[in-house]
Amino acid sequence: MGAMLMTEGAAAPAGLGMGSMLIWLVVMVGIMYFLMIRPQKNEQKRITAMLNDMAVGDSVVTTGGFYGVILDITDDDVIVEFGNNKNCRIPMRKSAIAQVEKAGDAYAPVEPAVEEKKPLFGLGKKKDADQGDNK
């Protein structure tokens, strides 16, 4: 009799549990889409746009960490010149390029800003005020 009560009581929540399990499955797939798949698609679009916008003379960084300048571009390959040696020209796949900096985007070194020395906790201001009163 006790076993019969357990099976009858378990039958009703099982139907409810199946519906809630389906809802949780849909929620988990939605979360996985927004956390994993969507950002990966956006990153792939960014990389494809970067590789399509390359031009001769652009500075590049390869996936191996080498810096170079593009000399020639074909459909799938680029010829990159590395270093100051004009004889170091290597053909490579476009997919081996990790970063592109346009030729006109080279930035000038920024001059360090001159910091004004401010008094700690307003101590210097009080001295200046005292000196002004004495004059």
C-alpha cells in the first residue's frame, strides 16, 4: 500500500516537472546563445571586416607576434615585409594576421602631462592663507 501511494503521488508532479524541465532547457539554450554564440559571431564579423579592409602599406601583427608591413595582397594571401631588412618578405595567409593598423593611423608619442603638486589634505592651503594675512 505504501509503494502504491508513492507511485500515485509521483505521477502528478512528473507531468508538471516535464513542462518545467522544458522551460529550463529553453532558458539554458537562450543563455548559452547570448553568452557564447552571439559574441563569437560578432568577433568573426569584426575579423572578416578587418581582413577585407587591409591595404598595401598597412602595419600588421601576425598571430605569431611578428610586426610587419603589407607589400602585396591577393585573394587569400599577403606578402609581408618584416623588420628593416628589405629581403625579409614572407608570403602568408590572411588568417595569420591578428591585428591591422592603417598607414595613416600611426600615432605620435604623447608628451607626459605635468602634474601639479597639490597639498596633502589641504595643509599647503593653510600656509598660503597664513602668509597672505601677514603681509
